[in-house]
Amino acid sequence: MDYLIYIILGIIQGFTEPLPISSSGHLVLIKNLFNTNMLNDVNFEIVVNFGSFIAIFLIFWKDIFKLLTAFFGYIFQKKKRKEYQKDFKYCLLIILGSIPVGIAGLLFKDTVDAWSGNMTLLGISFMITAFMLFLVRKCNGKKEDYDITYKDAIIIGLMQMVALIPGISRSGTVLVGCLLCKISRKASLKYTFMLYLPVSVASMGLGVVDLLESGNLATLFIPYTLGLIAAGIVTYFSYRWLSKLVQNGKLWKFSIYCFFLSLFVLFYFR
């Protein structure tokens, strides 16, 4: 039975991670609805997040390899700098867009953790996510990957900071920031998940020491692995679904879901 619960939690993580509906908010909601202590297991959150990371990495592996090649090629191969210039700039945009949330995460981690049990705040956060998604329902700019500016990256990075609050979607916030900066839907989707990768690596890096020192890894290896696999598989297909909806201008559908979810949380936990 415990194995099944780990698989279900992995599926929930995998389904909600790419979608603009806040995976962290859903985990908090489920924890309070079913009063399960399993969701207090930070180590398990690290493991299932790694499953989602693997899925996103596999989706974008060609882009990632190309960008890494350009980044180090630009630095170490002076003769090829012109060839690598555009992709090197895109790498800088990813770094620049990731810095604000990294700093905020380090400074306000304890505060954000304390907020995670506040169900009124969670309901309000879902409502904010709904409003943001509805706001950009008709947006579709003309900027493509290499047209994104450093100013755009800073604005999007600052917006991503808000997504530290459970219930405010990280992918949703970044998508909204991209669309408001007049970036095309396709380019917005790619930049959103390029920003996900360093954020995910940083969060896993901070928690991996605790995971190794917990002493529970050996006994929980099988359920953790099942949760990781479930999260990875579902994340892959969840992203594919999101991609179609975003490119078809259907992002607003998630705003309806978040709106009614917000009402449920506010009334159920009042």
C-alpha cells in the first residue's frame, strides 16, 4: 500500500510540475486534505523533482548540448566566437533570469517554508495564478529565441521570484513574463523550461546532502525509485500536452482550473 502512495505522489508531482498550476501548491493541498505525513518528507520531494528534471532534460537535450557547446566554445575557442555568439548570449539570458530566484530562495527559504501551511495564502496564490494566466490569454509576441533581451531576462527573472510562494506557479509566472515581454509562444515555452533546469539543479543540490545523511535512503530506495519513475514518465507527457495548449493559445484554460481551485481552498479551509 505504501508503494502505491509513493507512486501516486510521483504521478501528482509529474503531472503538475510542467503545468502552470503550481506543483508545490498541489502537494500542500493534498497534505492538508488527507493529513498525510509522507508529504513532510523533503527527501522524497527532492527525488520526485529529480524525476521531473530528467524528463525535461530528455525533451530539451539537443538544445542543452548545443548551448553548452556554444557557452564553452565561446570562452575557450576565440576563433569560433562569432559562430557561438548567439547561443552564448542565450546562455547568459538563462543565467541572468535564474539569479533573482536563486538569491530570493537563499534569503527567504525559512519564510516561504513557514507560509506553506497557510491555506488562506494558498487559496489567494491560486487566484493570483489564475489572474495572471487569464491576463495573457491573447498574447503572442514576435520575438524568437535570439530576440530576447537582457532586460526581458531580468523582468522574467524577477517575476519568477514570486513563484517561491506555494500556489503561484513557477512555469505559469515565467510563461506570463515571457508573453508580456512580447516573446512568441514557442520561444516562451522553451525559455520557461530552460530556466527550470538551473533552478531544479540548485534545489536538488541544496537537498542532496540531507538526502545522503538522512540514513533512510537504503530502506526507502524502492518506494523512492518508484516515485521518481512515475514523476519522470508523467512529466514527459504532461509537458507535451502543455506544449500543444500553449502554442494553440489555450493557456487560459488553466486559469479556469486555478480559479475554481482557489475558491475550493478558501471555502473548504476557512
